[in-house]
Amino acid sequence: KNSRILFSAAKHLIERYFRQLTEGCGNGACTNEFCASCLGFQPMDNNAAAVRALELYKINAKLCDPHPSKKGISAAFPDNHSAKDTHAALMGDHERKMTDKDDLLPPREDFREVHYLTEDKVYEILSICEGKRDYSPLIRVIGRIFSSADGLVQSFRKDQGQHKPHTKEQRKAHQGKDEDKDEDEKERSTAMDQESEESEASASSRGAAAAESRLGPVEVSVDVEAVRRVYARLLSNETIEAAFLNALVYLTPHVELDLTYLDVYDTNPDYLNIFVIVMENSNLHSPEYLEMAMPLFCKCMSKLPLPALAKLTRLWSQYSIEQIRRMMETFQQLITFTVISNEYDSEHLVNDDDCVVAAAKCLKLVFYANVLGGDLDTDHNEDEEEEPASESSELTLQELLGEERRNKKGPRIDPLEKELGIRTLDCRQPLIPFEEFVNEPLNDVLEMDKDFTFFKVDSESKFSFQTCPFILNACTKSLGLYYDNRISMYSERRITALYSLVQGQQLNPYLRLKVRRDHIIDDALVRLEMIAMENPADLRKQLFVEFEGEQGVDEGGVSKEFFQLVLEEMFNPDIGMFTYDESTKLFWFNPSSLENEAQFTLIGIVLGLAIYNNCILDVHFPMVVYRKLMGKKGTYLDLADSHPVLYQSLKELLEYEGNVEEDMMITFQISQTDLFGDPITYDLKEHGDKIPVTMENRKEFVSLYAEYILNKSVERQFKAFRRGFQMVTNESPLKCLFRPEEVELLICGSRNLDFYALEETTEYDGGYHKDCRIIKDFWETVHSFSDEDKRLFLQFTTGTDRAPVGGLGKLKMIIAKNGPDTDRLPTSHTCFNALLLPEYDTKEKLKERLLKAITYAKGFGML
């Protein structure tokens, strides 16, 4: 504390020397050679004055007493006026050029008695400046107030009586005072004013109004609309605009000190006004701000306590889409600007860049404001199944080794999410698409193996971008999941090896499945059910599949075929586990299925194993299935994807303007057909057949109908399915990293097939290279294939007809020479994504042989 007092005193003296050198003491008869008021003093620029002030402090040079005309000013701001006046002097050379004019202005026009700003005061000063065509007084006031935390906190307050917007006529009258202003600038200013009046009623009607009605208005003492009008008026003037930048550069170090060492927000919640006011500056994305001011400002904002961050987020959620987008783009541009301006590697990580980290934390506030302002559904949540507690009090080997602690850590809850009481999953439709928050340059330089370590192990001392998953693309996040899965697999192997040493038992370090091709469901079900009952942790071992009677070491390809065959069998309409919609090409749980729960549990396990073992499956579920897997129940809106015909009927019912009861003649009893085509009825409410659907209760009818179709009717089947999925994925970071649509991408891969991207990344072996005749013929042939043939080729070569997360460019395919011209068909090793291609003599023969191979291929090791 003493050192801070000494520093403050020294700083105060240096500032007095600086002001004495640049402004003088005000005494026309001054004889101090170090004072600008002294006769014969040679004026100096601001930089020279700053250097000279430091030298004068070191030699303890003479300081003039302020002239009586300046003493009143000194008393007005006893604690920190020197710093503010000094910074106002540093606003630029423009002020020095206007010194002579300043001396001619009456004392009242210096505005040194202004300690905070209101909208009216800004316009008053601006009018005087415009009349004299000298903006120096306004620049000094902006420099002094906007560089002072105290001054900014007190400015533009609602309780100062200036929050009522000026009428259009008043603003026009004010603008008319400047007769020389260009007509274009007048129109632009008027347009800005008009936008500030109407934006909330138009562009943000969906977001801001919805957020306010849901959360209630977020009370802050600053008049945001007044701030916007002031910025719109002043930022159009380049001379004045520079003052805001320099003031912010000066302000941020003091704010950082306040937030680091003093509980300023706890003692004065209005301290948040600083961040509200600064973020309304529409020029924050400009290069000057990004380079000079925004890095430290973001660092300051990230140091706000959690309640303050949550309040700022709630406030921003009530802004218009355009305003939220502007803030998002500001932080995104800062991250991009910093990333492309620096070089990162495994030794110099982007995680250690304070600017990028702080900007990502600030972007998180905008992201959650975007979520809060969107279409939220916080009510319809699936019931979580509690795991049975272990009754044994003995320490297990996993606990002794610390493995249990690592695993039980599981998915974490973001503190800001918890404070706001919402999850990303709760948002059905954000104001701005989630994809726009992804920063590709950051993803390109992120060392995901190091970031994963920070996320899982060292989260207290190191920042992980996985705590801001919205900024990562699905490909980067899947890499984080891959590391988590592989570490779990290695952990299980380690535990197994130690069990063998301690207990003398030979345990299998892998999850081995030996199945018969013609009894694949029975064999897989028995084996996986046994593992799930005895030790579910074994499901997190690396999978190895062996088909009885067939040779082949499973390096991934056999597992791919196993998954494919299981799914083909399970989704066969003849079995009746799922229904198939011809119009949507999607499957849904059959509510009348006669299969037991174990079959559905197996499907869930298979989906979890596919994610865990990095396999892509040919699964066709509507998005509501993935939402339900992540913890949300299906609602009326989900019917648009899963049951489009029913959705359209219910939508027409909601929009019907006639007499619903008489014209529709519907009751709260619905009818369906069972597995054998027989009709069955279900009452949505007790005695539903006696309750007619009316204009008043039709929303309830639609809600109950959707609840029955998507949740109640398939509750038994889906719970078993979800239980199997969670057996494998429950301890992974899947839930906290991925949104439902990204989970679908993980399981099913991408339907977009870019074979030109695949050509770019393909490698060659055995004597082939990209300029070979046969290779050129090959790619010309593949590019000429129909979409169906391209999928067959991908299935033949890789074991799946989907692209991995990130597209075909992420697929490492190898084309190897397999002898000279022959009548043999091309073959493949799906384990390695390798195509063995003979050197056919002609392009026609190549196409004929390749089409035959991909059309009739079935089974492992086909030749």
C-alpha cells in the first residue's frame, strides 16, 4: 500500500511538471525557466515535454504555484485531476496548434468544472466548438472524462435526467448550427439517430424483446441509448474520434489495477458502466483500437467478478442482433489480428497469449448473450439416471493410482453457465448462428494435445480453449475427444496390466468381440450385455472384432464392417425395432416394438463405441434423437424433422382462424396403429375422449401430442438406448464440448463429399505418384462417377460412405500399385484406407474393373 502511495505521489509531480511545460502556470509575469508562462520559453511538443518532465522530477526542479485562475480548477478534482489533464494534453498535436485560440476563450469555455458527462453537456460543448470551429475544448473534456474510471462511472446516468431521447426536431436544430457541415454528413448523422430510435423495435424484436420478457429488464444506471446517440454524433468527426482511442489507452491500466487489487465492483456495482459505455463505441474493431487499446481492455473485462460478467451478459442479451454481432466481430477480429500477427508452435503456445485468451473470455459473454437472446427452452429436460453408489469402503486399484479421480472428474459445468442458469443446449435458435463464433485462424494454430492436457489436468494454472468450445470447429473438438478416448484406453490397459501383476490373473487389455457373421446380433448382444453387467469400464477399452472363420487382424476395418452389419440388422424394418419414413429417409423408435430393452441398449452401446473408436456409422436418425441423447426432451418443433406430416397438421391447427371445436371436431384422444396395423387409442388427458379441442386449449393439445409421440410412447425404448450410449460416453467431455448437430456429425460423418479435396490429400505408394498416367485416369474416372457410385467407392475403400469430421480433406487415403495390367479387380484395406490398384492399360478398363469392384464388394478381404 505504501509503495502505491509513493508511486502515486511521484506520478502526480511528473504530471505537474508536464502541465507546467505545456500549459504554464497562468502567471503572465512568471520567471521560472521551466514554465510555459515564462517570457522567452520555447514551446515543445508533447513527447519532448514528457521526457523533460521526467528529468525535472529527478533534479527536483522548481514548480510554480498555480495562478489564481487555475487554483479553482485544481480544487475541483483534488485526487486525480492531474492525470486526467495530462492525458487530455496528450490527446494530440491539434490542441497545441490551437493554444493561442484557447487563451482567448473565456474561462467558462474551458469546461474544467465538468467532472462527468451527460448527453446535454456533450451537445452544449459541441455547439460551442462548432461555432468557433475549434474542437480542442471537447477533446480535452473527452480525454479527461473517458480516461478516468470515476468520471466514466458517473457519466450518462439515467438519474441525471438526460435519458429521455431528444426529439428529431431538436437534433435537427442542433445539427443546423454548423452551417458549413456537408449535407452527406448531416444525412448520415440523421440516419444514425433514426437507427438508435428504431433498432429495438425492428431488428431486435425477436431477440431483445424475447430476452427482456424472459429475464425482465436488466437494471444498469447508465443510459445506453444516450451513449449510442453521443457516439453516433461524435465518431463521425475524425479529430474527436482520436480522443476516444487515446483515452481508452490511458484508462485501461488503471481499471486493471482496480479490478486486480481492489474489490471495486463489490463496493460500487456501477463500475460496470465503464464496460457498458466503452463497448458502445462502434470503432473498436478498427486496426488502431485492435493494436493499442483492445488487448488490455479485454484483459480488464475478463477480470470482472462472475456476478458482473453475468449481469453484462444479461444486458447484452437484450440488445439488437446488429449490436450483438458488432461486439462478436470486434472480439473475433482481435483474436484473428493477434493470431496472424504472431507465430505459435509447441514451445510458444497460443494458450499463453494473454490477448487471445482475454478476447476469447470476452467473446464468451457475447456468445451467452446470443444464447439468452435466442429461442430458449429450459424446461423440457430428460431425467438423469443416477448411477448406483458403490457399497464397498475399500480403495480400488484405480483409486490408488489416481485413475478413478481423473475419470470421475467428468464433464464440467461452466461457471458462467451456472450463474446464468442456462446451457447452450437450451437454445433452439440463437440470434446469430453458432458457426459464426468459430475462429478458424485460432483453430489452425491450436496445439490440441497440449490444450487437452490443460483442460483435463492443469485447468487451474493454464487456460484451455475447450472451456470456450463455441470458438472451436467440430474437427478440432473431435481431436480433443480423440485424445480423451485414447488416454482412457491406455489407462484401462495400464490398470489391466497391474491387476494381472497384483492378482495373478491374465485379463484382456482390449474389448475383444468374436462373432459369427450369420449370428452377429445374438453374439454381440450376449457378449456386450455380459460386459455391461460385470464391468462397464471394459467398454472403454480399444475394440477388436474377429469374424469367426475369417482371417484378418482388426486395425480398424473389421470394426467398421462389424458396426455396419449390426446396424443393417437392427434397422431392418422386418425386425420392427424402428419405423422408416420414406419421405424423410429417417428412422424412429417403434412404440409397438416387441423387442426387449437389451436390443435397444445394444444400439446405444454401438453408437457410443463408434464415437469412442473413431468410426463413422451409416445411421439415419432425426436431430431430436441427438437432442434427447444430450438431455433435452422432444417438443412440438422437433416434429418438423421427425414427423413432418404430423407437424404440418398441428401447425395448421395452431394457425386456424375459424371455429376449431365445430370445424375440426377433435378431442384429447388420439389414435395410432400398432405393429400389426390395428388401431390403438391414447388419452392425452384423463377422459380425453370427452374433452374437445378449442381455440383456447389447442396449444395444450399440440404440446401434449408432441410429448406423447416423441417422449412417452417411446420412453421404454429410448431409455434403454440412452443407457447403452452413456455406458461408453458418460465420462467423456462429449456433453460439454459438442452440440447435438455436432454429435450427429461425429457418429454419421458429413454427407458432403468433396472428392477434389480427397485428391489433394491422397498419398501414393509402390511406384505411383500424382503425375502417373494411371493416377490421372483414376481421378478423371472417379470425378465422373454419379453420387451413388462415389459413395460406393468410399464405402469400398474406407468402410463407410461418409466423410469424416472436417470433410474428405481430413481422410488420409493411400493408392498403392498392385502389379502390372491384369484382369484382377482392385482391392482395398479399409483398416488403412488403402486402395490396391493394378496398372491397367486403358482408362476404359480401369473404369470397368473399378465399378465392378465397388458394386459387388462385401466381406473382409475380398479379392
